Amino acid sequence: MSVDLNADGPADGQSDRSARIEINSIGKRYGDLQVFQDINLDFNEREIVTIVGPSGCGKTTLLRCIDGLLPVSEGEIRIEGELMTTPREGVAMVFQHFGLFPWKTVFQNVGYGLKLAGASKAEIAEKVPYFINLVGLDGFDSSFPYQLSGGMQQRCGLARALAMEPSVLLMDEPFAAVDAQTREILQFELLRIWDMRPMTMIFVTHSIEEAVLMGDRVVVLKGRPSSVFEIIDVNLPAPRDRSTLAHPRFSELREHVWGTLMDEVRAAEFDVN
Amino acid sequence: MSKVLALINSDHRSVRWGTVIFSLLVGAALWESVGWSFNQAIMAPLIGGADHPGTIPRLYKYIVHDEEYRLSLLQSVQLFSTGFALAVVFSVPLGIIMARLATLRVALESYILVLYVTPMIALIPFILSILGFDFWPKVLVVFLFAFFPILYNTLEGARSVKPELLEVAKSFRSSEVAIWFDVLIPYTLPYTLTGIRQAAGRALVGMVAAEFFLATSGLGEELITASRNFDMAGVLATILVITGLGITFMRIAQAFEQKYSAWRGVNR
Ligand SMILES: Nc1ncnc2c1ncn2[C@@H]1O[C@H](COP(=O)(O)OP(=O)(O)O)[C@@H](O)[C@H]1O
Ligand SMILES: [Mg+2]
């Protein structure tokens, strides 16, 4: 696959594709269950922030709130100053479960958001192949999801979100359901794509390594109900690639976060059993 | 020995078709011999001969040489198609709306469950006394037989739509109409088609029952006339025609079912 990294994408020339997000003391309750509380976060333009925390600590719930799929119970979320109440143009989400429509082909899945946004047939026919190529799915335009491996399905989910040319990309453990090797490949490809079209990316994961590798900043969620325990400036040299994994600072940060979360992870484990 | 077993259990095409043909031949031979050993007013053989009129020759005569019989067949097919089509048109949207609107579902659910298990044939006297003998009361009978299986399966399907997919639709700012066409209908279609396949069999019963109990007409009338004349070959030939209709409708529904559930990644 060869993608010209500076290729003229259909929407090239749009200089500002990123947004500033403010989260002001939000909390979320499901009935009696307080999932998280008193979360304050700012996300800058063209920044990758990873959010790491054990399973069940409310990462998906937090992203749903940021996407406008769920109302918060306390506090407020603003994107470019606007209060977030319902899904908004310029914000796109990649789902842990991929969320592809099994009866749609790769082409139709990638074009789904464009069609809803009222794009013309010609526009869709121009943009969709570009994004299919960008995520490395050339030749699979007319395949159905069940014919693809997990990794390829998530490439499709990623292309569907990127096709909206969002200024905010929300990623909910996007690679948690794919095998380890594929996950590594996808991580680096995502960073490469981000380099081409930087945007604000909020990347949720339960993998400490992934959080440190991908993030400019790492937000550690902890506690029951959970809240922000620590925000770490990663400061690893760009570009991030395989050599990053061998960088002394990488292992230092990984051990640091691990130490922070260890008791939490243990507790979660016993909770499950 | 093990070779013989392997052959018997092989699902090779030739073995399968061989088994089917053999089974049909045995059935036909059995029918033939039973037909010959009874009085012709009680049972007719398949092929038959002198003083034992056969079912197949009668079927041939009906279809090829009997204008009136062909009209009866057409009448029945019309009745069936009208009632069935109306059942589909009303039950599918109702099923999806009920899945989307919890209140409506709660309000109607118990009625639907009751009517789903009620033998529709028991309602025929009411329909007769309220609506009379025309074409449309008969259509109503077919409609009632077909309506509930389709509604029930559609509702089941629409209710089981993956919430994750609805969330995706919401995240991409889909309108309710677009949710119907992108998510609800494609997801529900295989369930609806299962309902349609079940309903086809029931509607056929409804068709014959309507033609028996309301003003006799169509194949039902042919059946009654033949049986009053102790013409067993005629009775059996008409039963074969009805069975043939049933198999045809069922096959058509099955073909659609397979086509629209290909995305499930099975049947391949
Ligand atoms: N719709 C819901 N209703 C009630 N509880 C929920 C709902 N969704 C999630 N939860 C609960 O909220 C907590 C956080 O869930 P989630 O956000 O999925 O965590 P994570 O993504 O970090 O694994 C869990 O205890 C989960 O059971
Ligand atoms: Mg989650």
C-alpha cells in the first residue's frame, strides 16, 4: 500500500480541523451508581490525550458524554465554547465493538456518515475511496464485515469516522478487541494518519503501554466513583514508532502508571471474581 | 462394513438425491397399493387404471383440460395473495413502530400474544355473522391467519436490534427515518421473512377454511364438490394442488430469507 503522506485529500486546505474541549466538574450517575465525579479536563487543539483506567471505571461512559450520546449528571462539557448536549458535527467516534453495519459493504459503511450529512453521490464516490485507501483497505470496498478480520473491521470503523473529517476524534478502546500484533500495527498507523491530519484525539484504553505510547498527555482515572488521579506529560520524542517502546522514558512512565493503578486493578479483579 | 456406513452417512450430492428419489418411490408405491386395495369411494391410487381412477391423471385433466378448475385455482390464488399482501403491509410497520415505542408495545402486547395463540379458525363464525359471505370477509380470514406470525417475528427482530448500532447511528447524527432504513429494517428483515414463511403455511389453511365456511369458492369448493361425489381422485388431486401452492410460497419466502440474511455470514 502506498499513501502519499501529503496527498491532496478531498478536504485538504482546511487549516483548522481541531477544537478545544473543556470539561468542567462533570459527574455521571446511573440510578444509584455514581460512575465518576468531579472530572475537570481541558483538551487542546491537535493534541492526543489518552485516558487510562481499569475496566468498569467509566471510560466508555465518559466518552459517551463527550460525544453527546449521554447527558452528564453534574457539570458541563463545552466544545469550542458550545455546550455539548447532543452529538455534534465535527466530533466522530470509533467504537470498541467496531459498530459496523453487517449488511453494508465496507464502502457503504465508510460512506455512512457522509450520506447522513447530506453529501452528494459524487462527493461520496470521491471521498470514500480516499479514506479506504488511507486506512489500508484497498480492494475490500465491496466486502461485508463478516468477511473481514477484527483488525480490518476496525480499520473500516476508523475510516468511517475519519471520513467525517472531524476536529475531535473519540476513540473507545479501539484496538482492545484485536490480536496483539495487529494492535501494534494499528497503533503506529493511527499515529501516521494523525501526523497527516492532526486533530484533537481522546483515546481511551485500559492498556497502560498503549496510553503512554499514543498520548501527548496521559489521564489516569482511579477510584470508585472514579475521578482524575493524575495527568502526565509524556514528552517522548516524535515520531512515535517501535523505537519509542525501547526509550528509557517510556518504561519509566509505564512503571509509574502501573504503580499508580496496581491496587486498583487488583481490586477490580477481585470484584469480578 | 465401515465403508457401507460411510456411504450411508455421506452427504455427497448423488447419495442425497438417490435417497430422496428412493424415498419418494417407496411412498408412491405404498400409495398406489393402498389405493388399489380400497373401494374407489374411499381411497384413490396415485396412477390408477380401470375402475380405480388415479390422482395424477385427474390432476392432469384438471390443470390442462378443465377451464372451470383453472378459474377456481386463480380465485384461490387471488384470495391468498390479497389477504397475505395486506397482512405484510400492515404487520411489518406496526411491528417496528411497536419496537420503537415502549408505550404502544405495552398497550398492545397482551392482545397480540392472545391473538397469536388463538386458533383463527374459531373466529370464522364471527366474521361470517358480522361481515357476510363476500370476497372481502374471506380476505379478512386469510389476513388474520397471516398477520400475527409476521407481526410477532417482526417485533421480536426489531426489539433485538443491537443497541450498539443504534448508538452508532445516534453518534453520526442520524434522523429517525434514516435509522429505519439504515438499521431497523435491514436488521429486522430476516426475522420478518421467517414470520412470512410461517405465515404462508397458515394463510393457506385460512384460504381453504374461508372457502369452506363462507360462500364456497375456489379450490375449497372443488374439494367439497369432489368429496360429495365420492370422487377421491378429485379430492386428492386438489389436495396435491394446495400442497403445491404451499411449497411454492414457502420456497419463495425461503429464497428471500436467504438473500436478505447473507450478511449474517451463514448459509454460505
Ligand atoms: N447504561 C447503563 N446503565 C447502568 N449502568 C451502566 C450503564 N452503562 C455502564 N454502566 C456501569 O457503569 C460503569 C462504567 O461502565 P463503562 O463506562 O462501560 O466502563 P469502562 O468503559 O471503563 O469499562 C460500570 O460499572 C457499568 O456497569
Ligand atoms: Mg468501555
